[in-house]
Amino acid sequence: MREPCLMKLLLDYFPIILFFLAFKLYGIYTATVVIIVAAVLQIGIFWLKYRRVSLVQLLTGIIIIVFGGTTLLLKNPIFIQWKPTAISWLLALICLISCFATKKTFIQYLLDKTITLPETIWHKVNYSWIVFFFVIGIINLYVVYNYSTNTWVNFKLFGIVGATVVFSVLQSFYLAKHLKTDD
């Protein structure tokens, strides 16, 4: 039986939510420790529950540990602030490479067990995610270098997560128009 969508969404975003809360209560360095611990716990929970961890979760966890650890080691928050850009651009790169190096696009690999689409649509969707991830990375850097750390933390939770949810909903409407159905 599949777990409820809300529960999975909560587990997916709980490191970001904990980072936000820890920042508001204790500051950037405590929040950085919290997100590192939360990411490790998240990976551990997924491993215990499903006996697997997705590539995205693993790469995100590694980036959190590396950028967060560098922030703590050098006492410079810029590294943790670059983390969303690093993750976004890594996902854009994975999507781009999948267009040429694999039989399936990355987005198709993630979704083809649940939906069936024509090959051209998979490529269009994959390219749209490449653009989305690239743009989110640029916007994150804009906020990092032009606003306060407090504004960046708010943007990280509400802006990046909100934009991802809105983009996903828009994608689902686009996908619904092109779904293949069994006759």
C-alpha cells in the first residue's frame, strides 16, 4: 500500500522546514547543523522504510553535508546559501545528460511507472525542468547576493518550494493533456 501523498511530501521537505525553524530560533549555524542532521535522518528513514534511497535524495544529502560542513568549518554562511543553486543546477545537468546518454529522460525515469506519455512529450517535460532548475538556481543567487540572510531563508522555504509546487501543478495539467490511455 502506498503511503499518503501528504506524508511523503512532509518527509521530503522536513529538512527544509527544520532548517527554517532552527534559523528563526537560533541562527544560520545552528540551522546548518540541523539541516545536515535532518538530511542524514531523512536518508536513514527512507532506507529503513523502503530499503532504497533515490539518487536525488542521496545527491541532495551529499550536497547538504558538503556545503553545510564547509559553512560550519569556515564560519561563512555563503556556502549553505549556495546549496539550493548547486542542487538545482545538478538536477538540471542530470536532466540534460539524460536527454543524450540514456534511453529515458530523467523525468521519464522518475514518472514512467505511474504515467505513460509519448516520447516527444517526455522530452519536452524534461527540457522544461532543465530550464526551471537553471532559473531557480540563478534566482537563488540573486537573492543570496542582494538580500539579507533572513530574506534568503524565507525565499528558500516559500519561494523555492512554492515555485516547485506551482511548476509541478502546471506540469501535471500539461501532462494530463497528453496521457496515453489503454483502450
